[in-house]
Amino acid sequence: MACSIRILKIFHLSSAPFNGGAARAGFRLHEALLNESDIDSIWINAERGATGRNVFEIRNSIVKIPVIQHCKFKWWSKIINSHLGATSTPVTNPIGWGRITHLKPFSIPDIWNLQWVSKFLNWDILLPWMAEQAPIVWTLHDLNPLRGIWHYEPQADEHTPKRLKYEADAIQIKRHALAKIPKDRLTFVGPSRWMVEECRKSSITRDFRVEHIPYGLDTNLFSPRCNSLLKEALGLPANKIVLGFVADRLNDPRKGIRQLLEAVENLLPKHPDIHLLIAGSNLGDLAGISHTALGPLQNDLLLSHFYSACDYFVCPSLQDNLPNTVLESLACGTPVVAFNTGGLPDMVISGETGFLRDKDCLDDLLNEALDFRKKNTPQFLLMREMCRARANKEYSLNRQAQNYTKLYKSCIK
């Protein structure tokens, strides 16, 4: 008698804005799992944005929040929105607006896969209930699940007494919530080795299992295209070296555009042939720097054209997990210039897939990359091939889906 295959129902829960990297990375996993014969993948939006097969939406307005819970939520929201002031990295409330009644209309899954769930997730009430229903796999897109209110490490001068107090309060809320969950009901996934280590060090998450599974992407869509043809199509100067930079918010200090612009200005006397190709919103003044600004790019096909038009993609992030932009660039055969921080060393290998150095050396790093491009054309072409090969080997959607499928099955007793 033939054995029947058990189909696992996976609910991906996300409250991330869909124009951001977290939602895009999580949704790519969902789409990859749709091709797995033993997985029924369902995406649940707690914020509008994603559309497609097996996509459902939670509506905040249809649920009446109990008075005590509502007061806690409003109190924390007031703190986050006004009391703490502007900060260089986002802060969010550990008592989100999500309630059990938001998820009860859905059937019970075999696995919850939490993506970026800040603002929605009520740690103290919703998280323990979800763990009772089914094991939880939590994909870590930033540091917020490992911290109190912060999503990345703030600047030193942002550690004010008031913020430190609310950080400590939020940590206690999260630790109290996780204390209610058996150790075999929650597994964290770090897309980068750096995130795995941060998870193991965090006082909130260190007692739980953590696995390393990198992001994946469609390497057929993100693939090398004709560099010279795309430069011509975009009106880029043919005699210049094109450095690409992209971010959802170009003025986000964590993304490092200030450091990039300062380095370019310093290098112009030696390398007057630099041209910046920039995609994103909130671009400031670039007077005196040769550049082309494309505005926000959300379409993957257009993004693949963007990367293919660049000689290098520059990722001067001061903190980052496993940026989609770097994976996309490598898949398009475009070497990456980046800081040795976060998950970037997982992807950028100096001399093979780009150039990598410490955060205070961008001038030297760019100078090395530019000299290499001008003096070593055969080696540069080989570097492009190595970028593509690494993306195919390490970051394919198929590999990511198989690794998650294996993890899901290990969580089911």
C-alpha cells in the first residue's frame, strides 16, 4: 500500500510594510514553498500590501479590544509615538494591536512562521496562545525580537535614561511572554550567521533553538543582463564607472549614504569618472557629484536591470542582517563593496564577490575597487562570474524552501 504524504499547513504572519526588505524576503519564501508538494503555504497580512496566491488579510477594525488590553496598547503607543522622540533606528511597542480574536477565524496550522510582526504582535497574550495551537518558527529580519523596543542598535547618545527605562520594561514583557512557552514550541531562524549569534546572546531568546537559513531569491529573474546596453538605455555616461546604491529611505542613517557621498567626494580628484546610480526615496542634495536618481524601484525586473547596469553595488550599511540588495546584486553578477558588519561577510568575500573592509575605511575600500576595475579587466569579469555562481549555490529559492521544509518537519512531533 502506498504511503500518503502529509501536507503541512504553514501560516506566515507579517505586519511589515510590503515595500520593505523584511516583507519581500518573507514573501519570497512563501512563494517558494508554494512549489513544494508537501507544503501548503498561506500568507497572512497584518498590514496591507501583499497580493497573490494563498494571501489573506487581518482587519484591525473588526475586533473590539478588551478595556485593560486597550489601555496597555494605547499607553505603550503613546510612549513609542511621542515620549521617546526621533531616533536613528525604529522603536516599536511589545504590546501590539493583535489579539487572539484576529487569528481565530483561521484554522489551526501545523506551523506558525512569524516574519516581521512588530506593531501587530502582542507578546504577552498572543504569542503564548499561538504556541499552544502549533509550533512557532520565527524568521528574524532585524534585532527587535532580541531587544526591547529597538530594531537595531541605536547611536550612543540615544541611550537616554527614559529610553533605557522603556527598553528594560519591554525586555521584561518579552521575557515574561517567552517564559510561558515550552522550549520545543519555538524556533528562531537567523538568515545571517551574525543574527544567529545575536539570538544566542540575547537574554530574551538565548534559551530557545536557533537555526541558520539564508534568504533566497529567484536567480532566473535576478540574472546578469547586458551592462553596456542597460547603461545606454538609462542614459548613463559610457566612459564612467557606475556605483549603485539603493534603499527604501535613502536618508536612513543606518544605510550609510552619508559615508558613501563623503567617500566619493574625497575620491573625485583621483577618480573623476565615478557616477552614482541611485534608487529610493528621500534623496538629499548631491550637488557636485555625477549621478542619476531613479526614485523608488519595487519591481524585481526593474531592479535586476538596475544592478546589471552597475559596475559595483555599494552597501555601506552600518548595521544590517542579510540585505536583499546584496543578494540581488550578486545574482545579477555585480560585485559588491561593503562594510564588514552584520551578515555582509556571509555574502561579500574580498577579491571574489567584491570588496569588504571595516566601517572607517570606505575611501580606501572604494579606491581599491575602482583601481581593480580599471587595471584588471579579465579578473573583474571573473569576479562577476563568481558573484553569479555564489548566488546560485547559496541563495536559490529552491534551497531556502527545502531547508525550511526540513525545519518545519523537525518541529512536528
